[in-house]
Amino acid sequence: MDTTWYKDINHFAVHTSWLHGFMKVFAVDGVGLFGVLVLVAWWWARSQADPERAVAASIWAAAGTLLAVALNQIFVHAVDRARPYQTLRGVEVLVSRSTDPSFPSDHAMTAGAAAAGLWIIARYSGRAGRVLAVIGTLLALLVAFSRVYVGAHYPGDVAAGLAIGAAISVIGWLALRPVLTAVVARLADVGALRPFVRSGHGDGNRQPANRPTGQPANRKTNPVR
């Protein structure tokens, strides 16, 4: 079935030459867009009600993606599946032919981990975070499809990459959330690093501790006569 689906998508690619330019660029460089999305998510996380946890999630979104890429090197060499164009004849290949193993796709692994990381950030970042997560999910699916479209992977390669990458991101966050949140909270207490954790919006409206709400700071009380 994996081979059949690959051939069907490859046949579609042959007859959609007007898409080749976009798909070739996206298949190779599309994962770079996730760096932009995570950066925007971090910037937004700084202004949330719980910025320490939101920023910790954004840090993990980046770190978890890098971890997934590193672990993929173990997976691909353990499975050692040949690329489809190495075993199938007469297929259209739109990108440079790699000799690296095919399963799972490293591009799809990166996309899956980053998209899951964006959903983790969205838990603490409100509606804007969810919008970024939806965009990231659509991009991840497009990256996965483009890798098959250009002839570099079987559908099973990209499906596994998305699933494994997402699993690494989620499991890692569940395991490291308390530590990362505590570290970010410590960073927020360092003056030079505070802007990386909290945007500072609304700080001027905070009431000092032990001061009754609404009482001016320098108000003088008249003595009782």
C-alpha cells in the first residue's frame, strides 16, 4: 500500500508541473518556517497571564524539535529503509537524490515535533497561540506531503516522522515541564533577563504589597484634632 500511494502521488506530481517550483522549495526549506512560528509564539508568550510557563513551553518547542532531529539519526540507521527512487524505476524525483535512509523522514520529524510544540505553547497562550498552532499543523502536513510529492519519501516515512516527532515533543514536555518552568521563573528574577520572560505590559498598574488599593503612594493623613 505504501508503494501504491507513493506511485499515485508521483503520478500526480508528473501531471502538475506548475507546482514543481513551489514544492521543491517547500520540501527542502519549508521546515525553516517553524523557527519563525516558535519565535513569534515566544514573543506572545511573554505577555500572558502565566508567562513563566508559556515561555518555558516555547523554549521546549525549540529544544524538543532539535532533540527529535538528533534522535531521528538513530531511528533511520536502525531501520535502514532504502529511498523509493533506489528501488522503484521510472519515478519522478524533483530534488537531489540522497543516499541517507528513508524511514522516518527527518523533515517530517522536525515538522511534527515543532507543530506539537506550538500546541503545547497554545495551552498557555490563548487564542493567538491556538492560531499559530493551527498554522503550524497545516505547514507540517504540507511539508510531509511535499516530501512525497518530490519523490524523496514514501507516505509511511512522513507519517511516521510526524507521529514520532510529535510524541517526542509531548513526552519531553510532560517530563521536563516542572524543571523548565522553575528555571524560567528564576530567569525572570534576573533584571537583565526579565524582558525575555515577561513583556512588562501592565507593570505600571501593579499595586505595591501591603498598600490599600486606590490609596496614593504619597498621600498625607491629617492628624486627628
